[in-house]
Amino acid sequence: MNNMEAIASLQQMNMEYDRLNHQKRQYAVLTYGCQMNEHDSEMIAGMLESMGYILAQSINEADIIIINTCCVRESAEQKIYGKIGSLKKIKEERPHLLIGVSGCMMQKPNELNRIRRIAPHVDFVLGTDMIHTLGNVILDAYTQRKLVVQISPDEYRQIDEGLPHSRQDDYRAWVAIMHGCNNFCTYCIVPHVRGRERSRTPTAIISEITQLTRKGVKEVTLLGQNVNSYGRGLQTPIDFSDLLMMVNNIPNIQRIRFMTSHPRDLTEKLIKTIEISKHVCEHIHLPAQAGSDRILQLMNRGYNQLQYLELLTQIRERIPHVSVTTDIIVGFPGETEDDFQETLKLCVKAQWDTAYTFIYSNRSGTTASTMVDQIPIAVKKRRLQELMALQNEISLKINQQLLSTTLEVMVEGESQNDAQTLAGRTRTHKLVLFPKLTNLMPGDIVQVRIDEVKTWTLHGQVVPYDTGR
Ligand code: SAH
Ligand code: SF4
Ligand code: F3S
């Protein structure tokens, strides 16, 4: 049965269920990992809705639960296995419940055996780039007594094009512009589980974003493991700067974001494009990963500390008020105290707005996993604390320069902790909290005068405004 036929069969089955039980079958998707996974989950949700499932208010009511997994660090895997384990009881109480596990973790060799061994209550497994097969997988899971498996067999995969999405927000959207990664940073599992780099065609991307803006989307975030290498291998010669310009010209788009930028591939042309494109936001996520040249080389990053800093200077000269954020790993195999000091030095010199800091996690199958001299966990934890303390000071100092300024903020919604407070983001991706005004809706643009700053947030008051609606 082809995928369309499978979806049609499920629609029939679900309609029949609805007729007999006077309620629709419900779904839940639990997402771990990065934005690319969030985006995949929206596609999984879109597929489930096209089969006739509706979103469950809680997982206890769901008839099908899909856990979309990440394996970038061991801590993510531990959390996920904890969650899978906790579903065993729900399944015992509701035997008709289908449980699926999807995403990066399922593309690791031996993971299937682990699921079979410790999670026999799982009904199906779906690898990355396999969302188009979900109809057949679910149909098989209803009819077969054994684990149904659909994982990507090779590294050179097709792109899931034209599938429905059920997006979380009406005013903003993730848009994948490419899939996979060719960089093979030696610590990283992503290229092993997401396959080789493939770019979507500009036509597919522009048409998707145009349709989104027609439905009211004002902000898009273009996603790829390394957006700066967009276009390689496409028939039409095009690079990421060209694509940004095209997106910038789409009517009614207000903000364009993108991630992630690999420092090695960030060109002068791109800096210029960000500078002159009105809707491209002044924020670059530029993972440095480490400060020591020796470690950067062992990581296979393709730049040294000086080159990274020169790039930063160039960016800051050309793009006024730009914010730059980064990712840093501490405790890469063989990282000496001197190497770590280089990371601290880079932190001071780079003056990042925010750094996402991670303890190196050994991922089997990667080159670094077999390197000798893995660093003891106590040392890694101490280095992480030191780095975070330093970075927090820097983030706060940078934010203090924003005191008493007025910034353009796009409203996201109520703050997580307080229904009387609204949260929004500056073009530079800083989180701003301000007292709620009832006429404001997510996606509205307001001017906020900043009167208090913290390490992670800015606080202020809306100044008399035009919402831009
Ligand atoms: N393609 C993106 C995202 C990769 S995963 C990029 O290149 O930035 C996000 C971050 O997780 C990476 O930037 C890196 O800092 C971190 N990371 C990846 N593998 C890791 C590992 N084995 N241990 C700890 N952190 C890791
Ligand atoms: Fe991983 Fe490096 Fe690719 Fe990012 S660029 S996904 S860190 S291999
Ligand atoms: Fe993202 Fe985790 Fe996969 S970071 S690409 S979901 S391994």
C-alpha cells in the first residue's frame, strides 16, 4: 500500500472509531532536542491530523503517543528512556494505546535492540527523514503484534517534501532549508543520525514561506545544521545569502531568523546581506565550541581562535547592535587546564550575549569517543561552573547597556510564570517581559522601554505604540 492509501485507510478506521465511540481518537507528540526536531514534530502532528486524530489535552487521554527523540548528549537519552519507561503503566491500563518512538536516537546502531529489550511496550519506531511513511507504520502497528520498524537505511536520503504541518504558533514558523550535516565535528552524533547534507530547492522554500505569510505568519526561522553551506549540490547555483535576499522580499514578512551558522562558512557576502536586508534580524548564533586551537583542531572545526575573533570583529563592524550567541563544550577528550583557560579567554574576548554551555558527552560511533584521555566528570563539572559564572557576568554587563533604551519587541504571549506579564523578543533575540496590555496579541510589534535587566531577561514598559497590525 502506498503512503496516501495508508492515510486514507486510517481516516476510514478513525471515522469508524468516532462513530462507534462518539469521540475522536487523540494524539500526543513529546519532543526532545533541537529546533529541527520541534519542526519534525509539527510535521508528525500534521500527518496525524490528516489521518483523523485530534490533539489530546493530556497524554493520559491519548490513543497514540509519539516520542520524538534526541541523542546529542547522554543526558537527553536518559531523560527519554525515563519517559518511555513511564508510559508502560499507561499502556497497561489502556492496551489499545499505540506508542511510537521517532527521531535521531532511533537512527543509532543497536538502539532498536535496546528498545526491544527494555521497552517491549513500544509499538513502532520511525527514524529521521521517514515521516512520509507514518501512515503505513501506524497501520502496520494496529495489525501486527511485533515492533514495526521504519528507519532510514542510508546516508543519502530524500527530503520529506509537501507533508502537512500542524504548527504551534500562528505568527511564527520554523522552516527547514536543509537537512543532515557533512561537517563531522568529531564529538557530534548528528551527521551519523541525520545523514548527509541536502538543501531544499529555493522554489520549495519560497513557496512555503509565501503560503505561511498569507496565513498571517510574520516571523520565520530558517533551519539547518549549517545554514551557511546552503545550496551546495543544488542544480541552480545559489548560496545562503541569495536565499536570505529572496525571503526578505516576500510580502508581509517581518522578521527572518536563521540557525545554525558555522564560523568556517560565514562569508563577507552574508554579513553584508544581513546588514542590508531589512527583515533579517541582527542575531547570529555562532558556535565557537572551544577556545584552544589544539582542541578546535581535534574537534575538526576548521578555524582557530584568532580567525573566530576576526570574524566577530567583521560582523560587529558591519551590523550595528548585532547580538552574537554561541555554544561551548567543556571537557573534550584531552582538554588540559591550559586549553580550558583558552576557552575562558575567548569568552572574555568574544563578549557573547549568551553562551549555551555543555559538558562533553561521549557518543559512541563518533571519532572523539575513541580518543584517549577522556576527562573525569568532576573536572568537567567544575569547568562548566567556572565558564557559566564568567559568561553570566558578561551577559549581565551587555544587558546593562540596554537600560533606558527603547527596543522593538514582537509579542510571544503570556510569560510562563505570570499571566499578568507578556513575553516577547527583540530583533536580537533577547527575551523581554512587560506588564500585560489586553489588546496585544502574539505577533504584534511594540516598543518597550527597558527599566530593569537581568542575565537572561530584560524588563520594561510598553511605550505608546502602533501594533503594526
Ligand atoms: N549544527 C548545530 C547544532 C549541533 S547540536 C551546530 O553546529 O551548532 C548543538 C550543540 O550541542 C553543538 O553546538 C554542541 O555545542 C553541542 N554538542 C554536540 N555534540 C555534543 C557532545 N557530544 N557533547 C556535548 N555537547 C555536544
Ligand atoms: Fe554536529 Fe558539527 Fe554538524 Fe553541528 S556542524 S551538527 S556540531 S557535526
Ligand atoms: Fe537535534 Fe538532537 Fe537530533 S540536537 S539533530 S534532535 S540529535
